[in-house]
Amino acid sequence: MDKKTIIVFSNDLDRAMAAMIIARGAAAMGSEVTLFFTFWGLNLLRKPEAVPVQKTLLERMFGWMMPRGAGKVSLSKMHMGGMGTAMMQHVMKTKQVPSLNEMIEEAQAFGVKFIACTMSMDVMGIKPEELIDGVEYGGVATYLGTADEATVNLFI
Amino acid sequence: MDKKTIIVFSNDLDRAMAAMIIARGAAAMGSEVTLFFTFWGLNLLRKPEAVPVQKTLLERMFGWMMPRGAGKVSLSKMHMGGMGTAMMQHVMKTKQVPSLNEMIEEAQAFGVKFIACTMSMDVMGIKPEELIDGVEYGGVATYLGTADEATVNLFI
Amino acid sequence: MDKKTIIVFSNDLDRAMAAMIIARGAAAMGSEVTLFFTFWGLNLLRKPEAVPVQKTLLERMFGWMMPRGAGKVSLSKMHMGGMGTAMMQHVMKTKQVPSLNEMIEEAQAFGVKFIACTMSMDVMGIKPEELIDGVEYGGVATYLGTADEATVNLFI
């Protein structure tokens, strides 16, 4: 079965949707898809509720400043204080396009593998308990091992 | 003939130029190049003039807020209310670098295939009549089918 | 030895770090890695000090407006007038993650090839004397020739 990887670096709503649409599509067509969530992209995997974990003050501040989960992210353009993002989400709903949260659930249901970058987690102070279920952990070596065997590798 | 694909997600002037320079170059060297225009990237394909089509109010609003064609797009950095973008365009002209519109025409002349993402068109309310000539239509399956056989796949 | 290429288009601190972490990692695992620095990415290669070169007024203005070297770049998000970027750099230091400048030196020490895009240099008015040592020069044909033979090609 052919392989595909995507580095999900961004937590912009639009870029995250692009990553999920490609991942879901490829998995549905029989590919073995691995998503590597790194830097801002890690925020897409955060549980929507606060999880009680030990953090330094700086780690806590990072946590506050970044969106908690895929339900909280914004468009990279035309966000307009939230109006543009809300408009886009409204339109998607009326056109029966799944929400980003639903796309993530569907991707997992299709067998897309989610790997969280442990180095970014360490820098940003994000703990495994704060992430949604079904996430594995790895670093750049994990990524490179998979990407070497894949036919499509994207950085989003 | 080897294949290359680029997902043109962005409508930033600088990123769009990068995509076109790679696409033109690869086509000139004998590659079969396919560009998939999705999300903001679709705006690069819009005709510069208003096209009378039926739209909902929201679709009309999206249309107003987004740049109409490659002649209207801005740098991702240093746009500075238009001054930076104008400076860059001026410098490109004096250095005989083609404009983005000319690069797009040259890419088409070199046989680069342009595919507009139908799902994004639907969400953004962009109609086929609003796009420049020579554009084909497709979705994620079209992309994946081509990317699987390509030696280079980029997301810009 | 398998090959990997990354187009380093951005000069955001976060994206540049991602590029360097992948490049260093791949080179350490035995890959032949080539980084193509283009557009804003060229700024990562600028020497931190002013270099006396002949420039037009516009070239000089571009030079002033863009960051001079990897020590001067900012996060793409949460920069917050410098506070977010400083926080991130502080955290990286306490977690013993190398700085971007150190990552660049390590990548070069591991044999990662750095190629500066001559067309971007021309447009932005950046002269070879202004760039750090160990950089080669090339254009889109150089990139495509290497990317065609590579197993992983990213655009960051």
C-alpha cells in the first residue's frame, strides 16, 4: 500500500482543512497516511477542555496564548476579528462540508496515523494528557523514516 | 515524461510567483506539470472583470473581500498598505522579470495543466465563468491520482 | 545515498527552524540534503553586519526592511512586538534546543548544501558578499535537477 505523509505545521483553519481533506481522501483511496503535527499544528490536537497538568509559568502562558483544539482556530486570511472565520464556518455548514473537528475524527476513523512531535511538545510545554486520543509520539527520525518510503510528502 | 504537481493554496504574490517559476521551469525542461488551485489560490484564476453570475449574498461578500485575479494580489510580508508590493513589482519590471499575470500565461503556453478545486469553488461561491480560460476542474481524487505518479509534489 | 530537498521560502523563525531540524536530521541519518533559499528565505543567509556593496536606492531600502540574518527573524504567529519571539527563544535555551543560528551552523557541518536563488538575489538586490560562507548559487533548473532525484521534497 503506498504511503503519504503531511507535516501539519500550521494551525490556521484553512491550512488544517487542506491537510485533513488530502489525508482523508488518500486514506479512503487506500493509502497509508501519516500526519506529523509540529509547532502550531500541535494545537489542533489539544483537547477543548483544560487538563490539570504541572507546567512552568512560561508553559502556562504559551498554553493560554495558543488555540485549544481544532474548534478554536482561525483563517490565515480574512479572519477579520472572527467575522470572516465565522462566515466561512457558516458557509461550510450550509454546503454540508464537515467541520475541522469532524474531518479530524473522520481521518482517524479512516486509519490516518497522527504523530505529535515530541520536541515541539517539549518547547511549547504541551503534555500528552492534553492531546486527543489516538495520537502517537515521535521526532524527526520517525518522520524521515516514513517520508523516505512515501510517494507524496507535503509540508502544510 | 516525469510529472510534477504543485498545490497552489495561497494567493500571496510572492508564493504565487514561486509556484509559477517552478511550474514554468519544469515544463520548459520537459516535465508534465499540474497545478491544483485551491482555497485562496483560486483567486489567482479569477478574471479581472466582474462576471454576471447568480450568487447568494454570502458568496457575493466572499467575492468582494478576495482579490480578483493575479493582478490584484499582495506580498505576504512587507505589503505596507500597498507600497511594498508596488516596490517589488517596480523592481521586477526594471529587472525584466515577468509579472505574475505574464508568468501564468507563459505557464499555460508551456502546457502546464491548471486544475481548479471544485470543493473550494463551491465553498467560496466561485463559478466557472469567473475563471480564466484553459482551466480544468477536479477534486482531491484528481490531485492524488496525479501526485502518486509525480517525482516532485509541493504545497505552496 | 538518498537525496532530500527543501525550498526555504520563508524567513519566519518557526518555519526556518522546522526546515533546519529536518535538514540536520536527514543529513545525520546519511541523506544528501540540499536547501534552496529563495525570496524571504534568503534573509536567513545574510551576514549580521552591514557589508559595503554598491546598491541602488531601492535595493538599499529592501535591505533595510528585511531582517539581516537568522538572528533577527521573528515568529510567524505570537510575535507580539517581539515578546513572543523572545519568550520562544528563552524557552528553547532553557530546554537546550540550539538557536536558529546554531542549527544553521550544524546543518552546514553535517554537509547540508545551501543554495541561494540567484533570481531572488537579483530582485531583492542581495549581493554574494552579504551572505554567510559556504553558500552556492543556482536557479530553478538547479533545484529541479536535484528534486527530481530526491525522495523527499518540501516547500517551507
